Amino acid sequence: YVEDNRPLVPDQPKRQRTNEALPSTPRGAGAASAVPGTPGTAPSPVRVRSGMATPNTLPQPGTPGATPLAVQPAAQPARGTKRGGRRSGDGIAWVLSDVRNQLEAIADVEGIPDLLESFPECVLLGGIAARRELVAALLGEHAVANSAAALLVAPGMRQPVALELRCGQEDFGPANGPEAEAWLRSVAQAAGQALGQRLKVDALRLRLSAMGCANLDVVDLPERTGAAGANPKMEEMRQRFVGNSANLLVCLEPGASLELCKRFDPQFKRTVLIGAATSQAQVGGNDQLPAFTLCGPAAATALEERFAALCNERVPQWVSQLERLEARLSRSQKEAREMERRESSDEVLRRARAVGLSFGRALQHVVSGTPGCTAGAMTLEEEITEFASAASKGHCDIGSDGSRGAAISSKDAFVAANDLFSNFGGAAGYAAYLRDQVRIPGSDVPLNGGAAWQRLLAEIDVAMRLAHPPQEELAGLMLAAVRAGGTGVHGHQRWEEVASKLMLSVSFEPLRRRVRYVASRVVWVLKHQKATVSEWMSTLAEGPSSRFYSPLFTEHLDILRTYPIVRELVFTAYDKAASGIGEQVLKNLEGTLVAACINPDIMLRPSTEPDINPAAQAPEMGVAGASPSAAALGASPRPMAISGRTRSVPAIGRASAESRQRVAAEMKRRSCCSGGLPIQLRDRVFEPAEAAQTMPFVEAKLRRAFSKLARILANQSFAFADTSMAYLCQRRVDEAMTAIDFSMDQQRALQARHEELESVAKQVEQRLAGVRRCIAALRSAIPGSSLGFGGGGLPRF
């Protein structure tokens, strides 16, 4: 073995070696970690590991113009002596195996495949006999080694075989013993996977351990079939293994093998010549020495030392790559743990409630005036058309939360909207009526926010005033009156009682449909403020507006857009609050409707009209509190102290008399009849025979009562809706957001998501721990390191 014309391999004594199988535990896909066998135990089958790698172009050591390394025949040591001082578990090769096991388990991490490709291997190039003899020398000098080499280097191999040869501890005894035979059977079974008819580019990786075995990695390529370059897979195989600049090329024969080395290594920086190739390269002839001399133990020892030197030379480079990978995995580990913490159920719930409160504050700013955004802006016609479409699709129900019945079902909302729009030929005709005849302000302008809300208040006021009794009910008024008359609990029915029953049957349903329309419109408009509020929050990220409002608006908007579950929780809570407002408006209006339909006389009675005209007050007299009549009579009132004030006695008596008269007149005004029925029908028993003559008067009363009730409901609709917006912004939204909680489905989804993130974080931590173990192992293998191996055995991490 000569490098730069200097002999490097002295004569060494030879020792008898036997083989042992290496038990291992599978790791990763087709990979396994290896540990030396324990003395006194039966051998385990050979571990098979499939290689998955791509060519690496890392710079390799060497000087230009260097000659290929050659192995000279050395003097054979005497039998029975040890050779090389090799120990089980000793050397860089064992470290390389453990590092390979760790890295193959995380081969999907970026950079790991390239790092695995940078681990050197000795690619055998030559005839099958020469390769078989070298493998036998690397395994040991006994019959078991020759038999194993014949199994590993066989003519029918159609797949590269990567051998990790390691020096073990066990001695299987005689070559024909049961342990040796079992080991050979395991080798045959493992190597049989490379046999077949089709070429495979990926390598079959086997790890063999035997007492006195060389510590290095060897790759044996299949035999070439057909003309050179005819098989593309064979060329791909050569590019992957022979063309890999990290591998050593072991040329065993001159001719085609040597030419192949020149092709991929023109300057012979990584080419090692052994056997016949050495003889022809240095002697210059065709000397054919015996096979055991050309590829014997001395050549195996020299090749092992060359492999160890190359590995020790590249250890700093591998450590540097692993340190960069460690830094990247450390950042990933922190990010994974932070993501796991942020995705916990408690954190998501806390974040959702905080975002909801900010959303409620933003709603107050939006409804206070027209915001500086265009999201959700619509003209009145577009708004009514969208509402009609939503009602026809069943999206306008109120209070359908599953725990109780809906306050307004989707069918009731559709019927109420259709009852109004049908009078104008559809939603577009109704919008044209509001725009052209009623002239609601802002009908043609796309509005959102507070401006759209004010336009809605005007629209629902008009919609309620447009209610009218149905003609079919008025046509059947005679029959309804006869059915409502008769004898009751307190005797015969009177015309006032019959009129009240007719009012309930004629007016209740039409006005109830209109009340439902008002409530549905209010809830629909409130729910469509979400897009406007979200866009207004986005305008605060930059510009002057960011200086006037809290930065939490922008921060919480990012959370709202990033986390779908937070967005779902906040929007669901807001929709629930808006539905609660609609239910409150509906409840107030229906209360007024029911009361007025049951007793229309109270609604028709004149209201109180207090006289507080300042011009009618008497001019100020000399005595405080003197009445005008007293001043006109010229009386000189006597002052009298009452509650710290000085008043005259006649003035007090006169004021008391006027108060009594005013109260008596007001009570008489309130208790008088409503004036709906004529005098002839007041306080009179209902007679069906008189219904034909008296029904026109009753119908007139019903129409007047219906019209007045519609006006009352219109005013209340405007007032209740307007005050409900203030209640929504100032209290109802905050209550809804603080009451946010997960449903059962959301809880299960969050739990599954948290478990997934936790497993990812643990996986990253395991990968980081594996990389750190690899770094520690490689650092301990650096020559001169205080962490170097001693006393044999595997390195401890």
C-alpha cells in the first residue's frame, strides 16, 4: 500500500477470525440501528437496510496530478496471530453507523439526504472473483467468510448491495457448527432480496458483524449485462455510486474497471488500486499473482485504514452541517411549541373573547356615521332585492338556536316579505315606490354602517304604514259578525264586544305579518354589518387613522382573518346578539298589537291634551302666586306662609278649585265612549237581524281602528329599532362576546388539532435530540478529542 512512493502498511501478524450476525432494531423505512451481539446468545439474521440517496458533489481531499493509491502484496503474517489491533465497537466506522441510523430516521428533513450521501463508501470495481475474494478478506480468513462472500457477491445480483462491515465480539465456533450455519442462512436470506430479473437503482443495505471483521462500508454493483451504456439503469447506478465524489473507488482489475475509474475520477483523487490493477499499474506487465496475495488480509487492512482516515478528515465538515441543522430544528421546535400553546382551547377561547370585544367597539364607530370603506355598501333597491332573495332561500329566520323554537321561522319571514312585495309587483317595484314616490333619503346612494341604518328606519316606518285589512276579510264581515254575536258568560253580546272580536279577526294577522317583516329586516341589516366592521378595522392599519384608534383593532383583525375558529365564534356570537335584538323588537310590537286588537276602544279614545300655554298665564302681581281673578277683583290678599313660601289665602283656594275641576274634566274625557260606533249602537245588544243595516258603521270603525293601529305600530317600530341599536352596541354585543364558548363539535376539533400540534412538537424535539446525539458522537470521534473512545464498545450518547 503506497502513497507518494512511501510504504504505509507494515507487516502485521494475522489472527483467526469468525463471523457473527448483528442483531438490530428497525428504524425508519428500511433502516435499522445496529448493536454488537451479546456473548452467549444465538445470532440474529442480518439486518437489511435500503439505501435512499442522491449524488453528492461535496469537494473531496486530494491534490491535482496525484497517482492512484495502490495496495502492494505484503508478507503474510503467521497464522494464529492478531492483525491490526482491531476491537469490537472501536473506530469511526461504528460512529458512522450510529449517526446513519439517527439520520435515516429523519431522512425527510431538508439537508439530511445530502448529508447521508456525503458519508463515504468503498465501491468495488472488477470481476466477480476479485470482488468476492476481497469481501472474504474483509469478513475474515475462514470458510464462513468465503461462503458469505459467495452469497453476497453473486452473479444474479440485480441491485447494488451496500455492506456495513463491523468488527464484532462473538465466535461462532466451527465453520460447520449450528451458529455458523444459522448466520449463513440469515446472510443468504438477506442477500436473496437483491436477486431477480429487473435492475434496481436503490441499494440493499446490509450490516454484518464478525469477530476480526474490517470496519468500513462497501458497495458491490451488479454485473454489467449487454453492451456498455445499453442499460440506462446501469448508467444511473454508476452515476449515483461511482460518480459520487464522497465515495472511494476500489479498482481490482485493469482494463474496463480502470477505465471506469478514469471516467469518473480523471485525476485519481479517490481511486484505490488493489490486486491485479496494482500489479499492472506499477510493474507495467501482465503479471497474474494468486488471488489470496492480491486481495488478502493486508489489502483489507490497508483499505480499512484509508476509509478511517477519510472519515476522520470529513468529521468537521459533517459536524458543521449538523450544527446548522440543529439551529434550524431548534427554531422549528420553539415555533412548534408556541403554536401548540396558541392552539390550546383555553388560549383560543380567551383570544376569541378579546377579539369579540374589539369587534363590538368597532361596531359603535361604524354605526355612529358613514365609515370610510365600501364593504357591504348597497343602494336601497340592491338591499331590498338581497333581502328578498335571502328570505326566499330561508335565511331570514330569527332565534333558531336549537334550544327552543324560532321566534320567526324562515317560512314566516318569507310570507311576510312576499305579502308586502306582492302589492308592488315584487321587490324591485317596492324599491322603486320608495325611491320615486316616498323619496326616502339616500335611496340611490350605496350606503353602509350608520347611514344605511337610518335609511332602514325610514323604510320600515313606511312598510308598517302601508298595512291594510285584506279585502276577503272585509267581504265576509257580515258572517263574522253573526258568528261573534250571541250569548256570552255575562249575558247577551253587545255591539262593542262584537266590534272588538271583529277587530281581532280582521286586523291581527295582516299587522302581525308586517311586524314580522320589520323584525326580519332589522336582524338582516344588523347581520350584514360584519363585513363593514371588518373592513373599517382594516383601514386602521396604516395612515392617520392608526393614530386615533387603539392598535388592538388591527391586531385582533389579523387574528380574525388567520384563525377560522375564532372568526366563527365571534360572528356566531354577533349574529346571536342581533337575533336577540330582533326578538325584542318583535316582542314589543306584538304586545302592542295584541292589546289594541283585544280592546280597540282604549286605542280609539282621545288622548290627554294638557293646556300649558304661557300666554294664558296671569301677569305677575305684587304677591307671588296671586291668581288672575284675584288681581282683577282688586282684592288685597293676605299673605300666608306655606312651606317657606308666601301666598294669599284666596289664591290658594281658587287654585285648588281649578285643579279639582281640571281632574274631573280629564276623567270624564277618558271614560267617555271612543266614538267609533254611532249613538244608536252604543250600549245595545247585538241583533243579527240588524246586522245588514249596522255593518257599514262597524266597518268604518274597523278601518279607522286599523289605520290608527298601523300608525302606532309604525311609530313604535321606528322607536324600538332605533333604541335597540344603542342597546346592541352598548351592552348586548359585550354580553354575547363574553359568553362565547365552544360547541361539542368545536371542542372535539380543537382537541384533535391540539393533539396533532403536540405530536408535531414532540417529533421535532425527537429529531433535534437525534441530531444532537449525532453531533456528540462525531465530536467524540475527532482525533485528540477528550471524548474519544476507550476500552471498546459502542459510543455512549
